[in-house]
Amino acid sequence: MGAVKELAERTGEGAAEQRPKPTFTLAMKNQLEGARDQIMAALPDRIDAERFMMVALTAITRNDKLQECGLPSVFLAVMECARTGLYPDGQEAAIIPYKGVAEFQPMVQGITRLMLRSPGLTKVEARAVFEGDVFHFNYGLHPDLVHVPLGTDTAGRKLTHAYAIMWRQGAEPTFEVVDRDVVEAARLTSRAPNGPAWGNPLWYPEMARKVALKRLGKYADLSPEASRAIALDNLVVGGGEKWTDYEPEGVSPEYRNQLVRSQTEAGIARLKDKMAGADGPAPALAEPEVIERHAVKSWPPAYVNELVTQGLADNPDHALNVLIMSPFETKEPLQNVVRWAKIYRARREEGLETDVAAEVATQEYRTSTK
């Protein structure tokens, strides 16, 4: 009997109120067992495949909300975790349910471990600072950082800073400090500022440490694994400045499409809230079926930036919303997409609803190019 099967049986021995739905547990176990060769091929050589599958099944069956995401969504997140080479144990990485989608997120410990595979790095750490701690730092010719925590109990104490330090062979330590305003800016510009990653007070310090750690990564010759983990975290979580042009390689089209849909829906929700707060009820934006129809598109950043630069979209989220409603594939020449977007913008300004404006713009564009 395989270890995964044994673990699945052990999870059924607990109290009834703690036991996940047997059908989901069994189906997930069968899915992992059936994809054993696929998972082993995705895992780096240094990761034990049997342990990875045991850890993944434990994490999944202990989170009832993941069951609402469905087996395909959860399995895609597990596969991305395997490709990155981190265990989804809540310490190195986590699989988090968000709006019905299972998302893989590398944690501080996981990113740190991958950073240590970078040339010359001997130690990396990231910490959070709370009210009452002794904390001061200096940059410049004589950099210095002092942090004396008030204690280990941080309940009721507000986070004020986060910082990350790395030690390299033959060099002085390098550190990066962010205050709460910077952390909040990263949260507010993320695609889910009140989602489970940021909204849970137990996870907020983890997210703050991750902000500092990713900024510190700009000063290091990161290993490919660390670069991929950070880029994938930016792809999933978003928020903060774009620290690199690196695009994570090997992300399955299915998982990327799942993220595109989730992120688009979140962006539309934020736009609706913003517009409702400023001018009353927001006009209709993309309907779910429109997102479903175009979710397979993953537009290059250059297209998003061009729409924003030319004033055809208010921000990147809005630009993505426009692009997914266009009639084009992602390889369409940029000038054609811009031409269509100008027509679409004009029809929206005339008061047409989103879907109607998109259809009219498509008809006008095709007529003009005949």
C-alpha cells in the first residue's frame, strides 16, 4: 500500500467534525496517484516525490474550502507547486482557495530556501517589526540595522516595518527595510487586497516579510528557482512594484488561464466598487460568460501598457478587461488591437454597455479593414 493511500486512510480516523468529505479525499488521492509519473517528472531531483504527495494530500484534505474549488483547480495548483520545488506545507508554500479557485503561493520560508541556491549567498532572513520593538536602521556609507523585539507575543501590536537581510561570501550584509505604508501600498495595489492572504491578521506579517524579501532580491544574482518563485508569486498575488521583467517559465496554460479569469473578475469587482463610490452605480462591465469565453487569453504586458499609455484604459486592470473582450488572439499585431480599442472606447463614451460596445467595435473594425 502506497504512502499516499495510507495517509488518506489515516485522515479518516479523526473526529467527524474534523474529517473532510470522504468523496473529495478519495477523489483527490486517486488523482494524485494517477498522476504520479507526471508529478515526479515535474519535481526537481532534490525533492522526494513520495513525501511531496503526502504533504500535498494532507494540506488539501485539511482545508474544507479547497473542496469548493473542485479537483481540476486544486490539481493545477499542486502541479505548479511541484514545478517550483516547494512543499505545500503552509511553511514553504501554501495552496489557498480564493473565489472558487485554488492558488499556489510560495511563502517566505520557501522563497528563502530557493534564494540560498543562488551563487555566493550564505544566509537570508526576513522579519517583521511591531509596535514596542526597538528598531532603527541607517543606509549610506555606514549601513546599520538594530531590531530588539519586545517579545514573541505580537497579538494586539501593530506591524510597523518589515525587513530582509542577505549575507554573501566576502561582502557585508545587505538589507532592505519597508515601512507599513509601503506594505499597505503593496496590499492596495494587489488584485485581492482583502483576500485571504492579506485579510487574515495571522498572515499579514508573512505578506509584509515577503514584500521586503522580494525587494531584497533585486540586489542578488538569484537562482532560476528563486526567480521563478518570485515571478510566480507576483503573477498570483500581484501588488507592489514590478521588480523584474522575468516571466515564470513552465506555467501550464490551464493554470495561467485559471489565474487570468480569477484576476480579471477581481479587477472588474474593484473597478465597480471604485466607480460606484465616485459616481454612483457603476456601468455594467464584462459579464461572467464574457470572461469565460476569453479566459484562455494571456495578454503580454506590452499590450496592457500601451492601452494605458494611450488613454484607452484607466489602469492595467481596466486594460486587461478591454483586451479579453477584443476579438483578437494574443499574437495579433499591437496596432490592430489599439485601433479596435479606440473604437471600443468611443462607443463606451457614447453610453453603450460593455458587451454592446465590444460587439459594435468589432463590427466597425472589420468593416473598416475590408
